[in-house]
Amino acid sequence: MDGDKGTMKVNSRTSESPSEGMGTAQQEAPQRLSFGKKLLYHLWDSDQHLKSPQERALVRKLDFGILICATLGWWMKYIDQANLTNAYVSGMKQDLNIQGNEYTYMQMCYTISFALMQIPSNIIGLKVRPRVCIVICELGWTIFTFAQAAAQTSEQMYAFRFMVGFFESAFSPIIIFLLGSWYTRPELAKRIAIWHITGFFGTATSGFLQAGIYQSLNGHLGLAGWRWLYIVCGCMSLPVAISVWWLLPDYPHNTTAWYITEADKTLALERAARSGKAEITGIIDFKLLKRMLGNWRWWVLCIMYIFYGNSCQANSYFAIYLQSAGYSVTQRNVIPACANIVTMITDFAWGFMSDMTGNRPAWIVGPLLCTTLIGSSILTAWPAADVARVVGFFFVSGGYVTAVVWTWANEINNGNAEERALTISSMNGLFYATNSFLPILIFPQTTAPNYPRGFPSIVAFTVLAVIFVLLADFLHKRQLKQEAEAAGGSIPAELSVRDSEDAKEREIENKLVGAIEPVRNSSTII
């Protein structure tokens, strides 16, 4: 892969048996485990039973630090993002006298600023510690969450939504890159899935919050229920932003997190090296851009993600359909929240299965064909029965494979850290750039609720996304084969890592079979 010369050099000790030391991160050999515990480890991380106690402890620390910060921040981001729809159907439309496509323009203002800042924010994230970037972002969007509660006109909402998008733009590319920098191949997809599904939990939470706030606070102190929603969410965002400063680690080579020791840092760097990940230099120059734009990875992954991302739009219009069908305010907040719970379950399931099988493309293509394509086809047909339409919306709720897509993009671009960061931010930025104008073309409010141009477009986007996933899979496999041939028949880095892990597993299994001493204090090996 391009940029391999920047790949971390693995110390010769990494090829030794796990019972031997690893620099300052001296590790004990993996111990013999009961069948039940080994099965549990396989279900969580497929290589969990091969890890030393020190490595398992490091992964637990990362789950404590990165996942808590990532999930809480993503949860609050999506609460805010869903608040606009929930507020719109809960009285904001009447209070602000929203006419025509003004609601769509509010969404566009957010999307435009979000898209514009994707690549710049990721470049900043390579130069400035991620912890500092995330804290500033979360404090910024908290301020403008409060501001939305005081909006009096559509024009003010345009400005506030633009600023919210500006501050939220850096969160996802920095978190995705950070997760890819710390976690290994068998660990990554399910962690990204856990992080990603909290966004849907935020959307669901917003629905339940708005339903509860509308019933209990609507009219309190002279404020409408939708204004209280923004106030409550701003109060929730503030402590989340502050917690990032104390919990989020930076990158393995420069973290100063209080719970990461020097031995942990050494072990993390060795894990990254064994996975074939390039070290982070922070150098962004013309040579890097030329290499990135001159290979297939950037182009195919970006185009694939544009089509995939736009195939996920249908559920955004569920609450609006329920409003037009005569459902109550509570129902039009709670029913879409239930659809988001379906999304949470399926999104994690796809990520979990891709980690278990190691096959990323299959767990992108399969769910898209079996959920999004079927659901959007039902909505395109727009059957007369209300229940059929609701079923269609629930079907498209199961088609989110974002966690698997981001994991795959991280793995395909392992050879250069800066290219990996820019590719991830480009994928997200270009998707949001297209999403800034597509809704007004294919989902204009004047064509609600059946959107005759919108749902057929979702069908087309899904098919095109599948085609580009298969193309990326073909090109990636061809690239690995070409690397092997260029190296005179040696195995490419990615395949070599997998084979060495398999060999290590067989070696350790043989040692464990002959072990006589029973495991003591096995409860510490969790």
C-alpha cells in the first residue's frame, strides 16, 4: 500500500512467543481458560483469549476512556440533530410561522457548515490534541443549543443551525480516526458500532424527551414545550463536554491520560505496529495529496459513501408522515423512537458479525439489500394501507451499516495515517455536501408525505452503493495480490498480520493443551 515506508517498525520481540517480554510493557503469557470463558471471549473479541492480562487491561481502559467520551458526545449530538424534527412537529412550525421549504433550509444550513468543515477539522485534529478539539466542539454546540431555545424567526434558526453544524463537524472524523488508531482489527467494528448506535439512541431519546417535556413543561414559565427541549438538552451537553477533558486519551504516541501508563503506551504502539498501522506524523503536504488522489481508494470509497449515506435518508421523514396521517404529538415522537431502537440493534449486529467473520463487504451488502432496498421499495410503491407504510419505515431503519463501512475504510487505508484521516473526513464531508442540497430536490416539503421523487431515489442510491462496495472489494483484493507479486511472492502486510495471528493462536493452543497448573484467580482475566 502507498505510504508503507511510514509504517511503524515492529521490534523483533513482537515475533516472539507471547510469553516473552515486550519492551517496557512486559506481558505474561495468555493463561488457560475454561471452555465457557473462551467462548465468551470469542463472542466479544475473536482474539480475546490470546491476549495477555496486560493487553486485556489496556483494552478495558480504552473502552472506559474513548468509548464513554465518544458515545456520550455522539448521543448528545444526535439528540440535538433530532430536536429540529421533533420541535417542528411539536409546535415550532406554528410559533416561528415556518412556511414552504424553510424547514428544509434549516437542515441545509446545518449540513452545509458540517460538510465544509470536515477536512479542515480533521487536519486540525492531526495537529492539535483530539481532547482539546473535542472539548471546544462540544462547548460550542452546547452554546448554540441554548440559543435555539430563544429563536423567534426562521432566519435566526438558519444561523443557529449553521453554527451547531460548524462545531459538530469535527466530532465524527476525529473519533473515527482515534478509534482506528487504538483498536485492532478484531476489536474495531463492534466499538465503532457501539459508538455509532448511540446516535440513534440520541434520536430515540429526543423523541421520548420531547413527548415528556411537551406533556409536563409545555407553557411553563410562558415557554413552549419545544423551547424547553433545547434548554434541557443544553443542560445535558455541558457536563458531557467537561468530562472529555478528564477521560479522552489522545493518540498512542502522545497521550497524557491519567489512566494510561508508559507501559500501556508502549503496548499500544506495538499493537498498532502488528496491525500494520502507520505512525501519525501530522505532515500534510502536496506529496500526500498527490498520492491520495492518484489511487483508487479515495475515489471509490468517497463515491461509495456518498451513495450509501444518501440511502439512509428515508427515516428522517417518518415523523412528518405520522403527522400527516393524523397521529398524536406523543405518537409521532415515540413511534420513530422505536424505529431508532431497531436501528441500534441491527447496527450493532452488523458490526458484531463483521468482526466475527472478518468479512466487511458481506455485512455491508447483505443488510442494504435485505432492509434498505425492501423498505424503500415499499415506500416508493406507497401502498394504501397505513400499516404497510409504517412497516416500510421500520425496514429502512435496519439498513444502517455505517460502523462496518468506517471500519473497512480504516483498514483499507492502514498504510498511511494522514491519508487515512483525510479519506475518512473526505467521505463524510462529500456525503454531507451532497446531502446539503439533495433533500430540497428529492424531499421538498411541498411533496410530503409520499415524496414521489425521494423514495425512488433511495432505491437507486442503495443499488449504486452496493455496486461500489463490490468494486472496492475487488480493487482491494487486487491491490493485495499486486503487492504480493511485487514483493516476489511474499504475503502482503494485511494478510501477513492475519496469518501471523492465526499461527500465534495455534502455538498458544498447543501450549495450553499441555499445561498442568490450573488457572488461579481466573476472575482477574476478564
